[in-house]
Amino acid sequence: MASSYTLSFIPMTVVVSRRSASPSPSSSLIPPPSLLGKKLLVTQPSRRRFFSKKHRCLTSASTVFSVPTAQPENGSSDKIPKWSARAIKSLAMGELEARKLKYPTTGSEAILMGILVEGTSTAAKFLRANGITLFKVRDEIIKLLGKSDMYFFSPEHPPLTEPARKAVDWAIDEKKKSGVDGELTTAYLLLGVWSQKDSAGRQILEALGFNEDKAKQVAEAMNEDVDLSFKKQSQ
């Protein structure tokens, strides 16, 4: 399925030594590819200088992360749902967890770990309340998929597996179908993983006691993270 991308802004602070030579525009640092192979763009909206014994220069910057969205059937971008901050972080943490396990790809099981690592979403709290923790999920992943060779190094940005991509597409499609204003929350990601019946993420959830009844409970709170994360526009 074709994909397009939306952007979310996350602040970042960079400390640069004044004694080092100032880079020319052509030699400025270009960040590595982002979550799904796109680029991280770094902008420098303001610069403040202060002098100390170490003669340092503090530069404020913002990093732009790209996240996946399903391609609208009619080509209209106004139907592309926005991602909540928690959902974006869950995907990023999932990629990081895949790298920690030295896996070559980011699977649905890694997205599940990412949701638990982020930890503050309604979905993550529901999983923990039902005994599904990061440590249990990691143990089940190793049982199911095994350990990577100790000399193998995971790529910097392990690409999504087919089941993981389908889980993300399911989440986006369901958000669009819901007709509810607001952002795509982490609950959509969790149910997206659950929707892929043959995926590692689904098998691990089942092994830890997650079932259709629990999925329905998650579905009832699919849009709650919006109010928890951001102020309502009417306020």
C-alpha cells in the first residue's frame, strides 16, 4: 500500500563548541533517515550565545519526524489523520526496541513493545493493568523469534515488516472510518497489531491473555488520549 507522510515537531537542544570551525551550509550536518526511511529535518529558528570559561555556544533547534499515513483514495490530504504525540513516540520506541534485540526489521511485536515503553497512554495502562508488561512481552518475543546472532548489528532504522505496516494501515483506516475528530491514538496502534492474526504481535498478546473482549474494551477508549495529551480547541 502506498504511503504518504505527516510531520510532528519535537524540540531538541544542541550544544556546539565555539572553538570548532563554523560549518559552511554545504557541510552542515544532515540527520540520518527517520522512522520509515524518510529524513529528519533540523531547523534552527533561534540562536543564543553566551560566554563562559569554556566559550560555548548554545543552539536551540527543532527536529521534524515523519510518521506513516495511509494514502487517501481520492488523493485529498484533508482526510489524513494526525498522530498523537504518544502514538509517534510508541512507533519510535518500537524501532529502538527492535534494535536492542538486534533484529533486522521492526515487527508488530516491536510496536507492542514501543507502546509499553512509552507507557503513559491509555493503551499502555490497560495492558499493564491486565498483566501484560514490557518484560513479559520481551520474553515472549525471544521465545517466539529467538535471539539474534551476537555479531549481528541491527540497521539504524529497521524497516517495518509487512504485518507491522498492515497494522499501521489498519489503525489509520479505522481512524478515518470513525469520523471522530482528533488524533490517531496509541489505542489504534494496539488494535492494529491485534488485527493481524498471523503476526508475532498478535501471537504474543494471545499468549499473555489478551482476547477479543479486552480488544473491545480498548476500542471503547480509542480516542481518550487526545484529551489527555492536548488542550481542546474550545478552551
